[in-house]
Amino acid sequence: MNEPGSEQPTAFQRRPGELLVATKFAPSPAAFDQAVEAGFRAAEFWLDARLLARHAEIAEWANRHPLRYALHFPNTTRLEPDTLVHCARLYADVDARALVIHEPMYLAFHAELTRLNPEIRFAVENHHLKPADFAPWCARQPGLTLDVEHLWMLCLGDVPLQRLLEETGRFLDQFGSRLQHVHLPGYVPGYDEHRPMYCNRDLVHGIWDLLAARDFDGLIVSEVSERFQNPFDLKMDALLYAGWCQSHRP
């Protein structure tokens, strides 16, 4: 594992032109340790009401590790008021960079969450959208999570990679000022979702190039299924990032 400040880039250090590449997990002591040991220095939390009830404990784990954080709000509108309080507290306690949230939950809860913590940066995630509806949808949101896999598969219908990169570049030109967060698994058309970044190096390098050219400073998350949250696959993603850094030194 590379120590902070070493010459070998990690997914935490951010020099000009570099990126904050993150992993995603449900918080547990083992998950934090595994992320750091793989070489990541940023993470997004998968959360539900049960986990948020343990917000103080999660914050204690988080603050013992050299990681930057974002939170993913629970994917349900059936939540008790206490869960919103817990989310707002956890956001503050780990100094989160963004709250990733799907539109139904944003519409239901953003006013109360803002009352509880006016510092929350909402990052609404794209999902099922027709191509003609994508830009108008983005324009309605206060902040955005760009899920590249959703854009490619659910919006553009698995178009060739070059077309996806062109559309992503247009999105960044139009809405880059609203972009807070990125989901970037290594999607390959026709295969399962939520695969590690290294499964599609051309996709990931292409998106990283676009984001680096615009000096994007939010988290870029290898949003992988639980079966890929193991030392080998996490390390492979961290190494992919390290190799990209070596070829893109300012």
C-alpha cells in the first residue's frame, strides 16, 4: 500500500489534472480496511435506515481512516423522520462531499434534509431517461451524479463507445458546473452491470480524460456489485488509476 505523500499516485492524492477515484461499500470496519489496503483514498457509502441508525459508530470508523467520503441516500421513500436526522448528522460528521440521491427521494426529502443541514450538496442520479429527455432532466436538478453506466445502457441504448464519449463531453460542457459526483463501473454492453473499472479500460480512461480536462474535483466511483468487493478486484481498479496517473502527469 502506498503511504500518503509517496511518489506513487493513489486514489486519494489529487494533484492538478488528477482525479479522486473512489470505491463504494456498506460501512463496516472490514470494508474500510479493505478499501485502504487496496489503495483507495475515497469512498461512497451505501446506506439504508438500519445503517443510518448507527451513524455515530460509522462516523467513528470513517474518521479513523485516510479517506474522503460521499453518502448514497437510501433508495426508498418509506423512511422515518429519525432516518433523515441520522443522514444529516453522518454527512456532517464525515465531512461528506456530496449526497447521492435518486429523484423520487430528492423530491420527497430534500426540503427537510436542507433544514437539518443546509450544507448538504445534493447530487441527483440519472436513471431511466430517453435521449431527448436527458438534458431537460439535468437542467431541473440542483446538482448531479452522472451515472455513466445508466447513461450508456438505459438512455443511449448501448451505442458505440465513441458516441458515448461524445455525448458525455457534451453533457460536461452543458452541465459540468452542476456535476458533483460520478458513478463509473466498467460496463461492457451486453454484460452484467456494476463490474469493476478494469473490465472496460477504454471506457474508464476515456471518461477520466474528459473529467481531468475539466479539472473535476468530485468523487468518481467504481460502483461494483458486492461480489467484486474483494482484495483482488479492488486492487485492480486502484492499479488502473495509478497507471492512468503515470501517463497523465502534469
